[in-house]
Amino acid sequence: METFDHILNALSESFSRFGQAIADFLPVVVSALVVLLVGWIIAKIVARIVSRALRTVKFDTLIEKAGFDQMLNRIKPDLKGSTVVGRIFYWVVFLVFFMAAANILGWSALTNGIQAFMAYLPTLGIALLIFFIGVYTANLVRSAVQTAADSIGISGAKTIADIVYYLLFIFIAITALNQAGVNTDIITSNLTLIIGAILLAFALSYGIASRQIVSNMLSSFYSKGKFKEGQRIEIGGLSGTIESIDSVSVTLLTESGRHVLPSRKLIEEDVLILSDGEAEASDANN
């Protein structure tokens, strides 16, 4: 009988201690849950405010100009940059409250991990900012290069602009990774060799393929003051009126029809100017 009473007392004492532990820990759990609930509400409010503010300043338009909209659409259709930034702010605010809740519960290891991550966030934010601004600038440079190449009649303007863009993109990505604390020494050394070889091969092939075009462009530039539309000239056995002059060719209107001559012929061959178009027009008017 004494043994049975002893067992009952032991069980009673154990349940009493367990109940007391629950009673002591329950306010802590409730406090942590309240902190999480408040943090969730505040994080939702902050995310909405940030998203609306970014939409007001046309942030999504900048994202589209930088070319990030295609990347976002691959993640989720119709995903906007303002929404992504809003979600980032949501998780940053929520993590602050989650760290406070973990601290209330005494989870020091989790608290230290979140603190280390929060300390790294400014570095990561600067790296992302460098990447975003860099890609936006690279897009502007690509458009400028393509426009300039098209304006002077260079063939393959889009290809040249794309090459310039991707080269800038690689260097920008490496810079952003360095800012984020990633060691890119091996990547940089290998990419330098690869890009150098590609540029050398491209320069040689493009230079050989386009030497005639470049020659015509330079000839057109140097002969611009000597020849003009409306002049009658004789060149290479052809006699006719200059109908048009562009960056690489001259269109000569003769009795037999139109002849398109490369601009370099105006420099390399003997050209006889038969009459000035303006003079003829003046005589006709008189």
C-alpha cells in the first residue's frame, strides 16, 4: 500500500511540475505569438505602402526599360517590380518581429542567425542597386550604339549593340557579386581570357569582312565637299548626273540607266566634273 501511495505521489508531483512549466511558459508563447501577429500586420501595411509609392513614381516603367520585366514574367506572369520590392520590405519587417519573438522564446541560435542576416542586408541591397543601375545603363548604351551604327550605315548594327550590352552585363554582374562579398577572382581571370579571345576573333573577322564598307564610308566622308547631287561627272567610262550620295555609294543617272558605284571610286579613280548642277539650274531659270 505504501508503494502504491509513493507511486501516486510521484505521478502527482510530476504532473504538478509539468503543469507549472506549462503555466510559466504559456505567457511567453502568447507574447511571442502576439509579437508575430503585430509584425505580420505591420509588414503587410509597409509592403502595400511601398508598392503603391513605387507605382506612383513609375518604378515599373524603369523596370521595363532595364529589361527586368521579362525576367519577372518568367518567374510569374504579370509580376511587377513594385510588387517584388514590396514583398522584400514585407519579409524584412516580418523578420525583425520574428527575431523579437525568437528572443522572447529564448531561441538564441535562431536570433543570432537572423541578426547576422539582417546585418548582411545593406551589403546585399547595395549590390542589387549596382546591378539594377548597371543593367539599366547597359540598355541605354545598347540603344545608343545601335542608333549610331544604323545612322552611319554599318551592317549588323543590332549584333554589335547586343555584344556591347552583354559585355557590359558581365562586368556589371561581376561588380555586383564582388560587392555582395562573393569571391570572383577565378571567374574574372577566366572571363578575361575568353572575352579577349572572342573580341580578337570578332575584330579580325569583322574587320576583314567590312574593309570595303569602311573604305567606302571614309571615301564618302572625304569626297563630301567635292561632289554633290545634281553634278554631271564622268568616271570609269560612265557619264551622267549624280542622283544621290549616301555613306557607302553614289547613284549615277546615265542615258543607259542608273549605276550604283562604291564611294571609294570617287577617290581612287580619275573623275571629270562636266558641270555643276546648281549652275545648270540657274541657267535654266534665266
